[in-house]
Amino acid sequence: MNYEQKVRCEIAAWERQFFNPPGWLERTSKTIGKRINALIPAKVHDVITTTIKSIVRTALFGAEYTPQRPVQGTLHLELTDQEAKRLLSLYQKIATAEGAGTGAGGIVLNIVDFPALIAIKMKFLFELAHLYGYDTKHFSERVFILKVFQMAFSGPEQRAKLLDSIKHWDIEKELWLSDTDYYKNMDWETFQKEYRDTIDFRKMLQMVPGIGAVAGAWANYTILDELGEAATNAYRLRRLNES
């Protein structure tokens, strides 16, 4: 079995795991999260949505997340995967330190953690794109990054749609050569709700006095781990489809 065949088997196993029915902990955390979210004032949800809009706007149109790393389109897939693991490890360390620091600082710093963690994830995704040979100066590549981000933090139904989009990106990317309609037509409510519901339980533990630092470090590490697995497999799928 050559390396590409090995990767195809790994992706198939990941897909099966990706669509497994939610376990007890996931079901419980979602139930608790929904109850707590129902008690949060609408203004707070509006702030969350506004924060996500701002970061997405930067990802789509700004230069803040564009990496200095050159686009490395000539590396063999096996070498690229090895580099991707090192890149993920680096960003997990950054996210873990950030989660521990804000977790130890109480509710005020935990509010700061929300946009900071999204920014860390976006920077990771932009660097990962260049590593796998895709130039984030192109608008379609930025849309791809957002789809990967959404897929990693969505429920099963939305996740299936996004994975299908990623599998057929060679066709769909032609729709996103310019920025005319994407941002305007985006379903912001679904975007922020899916993301919030996926990470709520872990981030709530971060606010518990006495364990905030440990919980914050654990939450951010596992959230980056999930994103890294989804993102690397998405880019590996593209590389395999193109070869």
C-alpha cells in the first residue's frame, strides 16, 4: 500500500467517525448548553454574532491572517502531512496557553477568550492552506477555509452538506471567484449557533472557579485538535482529488 492509498483509508475512517451518532457526553453538553443559552439575553447573542461577523469579514477581505509562509505546492503529500502535524502542535500550544490564561482570569477574561480563540483558529487555517499549496490571496480559498471552519464545528446535517461541498470543490470554487455575494448572503444565525453549540460545554467549564485555568487549557487544546483533524483531511481530500 503506497502513501496515497494509506491516506484514503485514513480519510474513510475519519468520515465514519465524523458522522457517528453523538455520545452521552455530547448529548448532555448540548442539552445543558441549550438551557443556558435560553437564559442569555438577546443582546449577548447579538454581541457573539457581531464578533463572528467581524472575524469572518477579516478572513474574507483582510490581510491580517495572510501568512508569511510561502505557498508550498511542490511538497510530496507525506512530507506535507508531517509539516501539518508540527503546525497543529504549535497552534495547540498557543491555544492551550491562551485558554489557561483567560480561564484563570474569571468571566471578564473568558469573554476576551471567545474572539481570541477564533483568531488563533483562523491563523492556523490560513497557514495550513499555504502548506498544502493553496494561495489564500484568492477569494475562493478564503471561502474554502470558512467552509472547513464551519464543518469542524457543526451538527451532523450541516456537517454532511459542507463535506459534500469540500469533496466537489473543483466545481464549487468557480462560484466564488469574487466577493460579490458570499458575505451578504451568509446565514450568520446558523453559523454562530452551530459554532456556539459545539464548544459551549467545554467553555462553560472554563468559567468554574478553581478549575478555570485547567478547563480552559483542555477546552482550547481539544477544540484545536478537532479543527486540525477536519482541516488536514479536507486539504488531503483536495490533493488526492487533484492528483
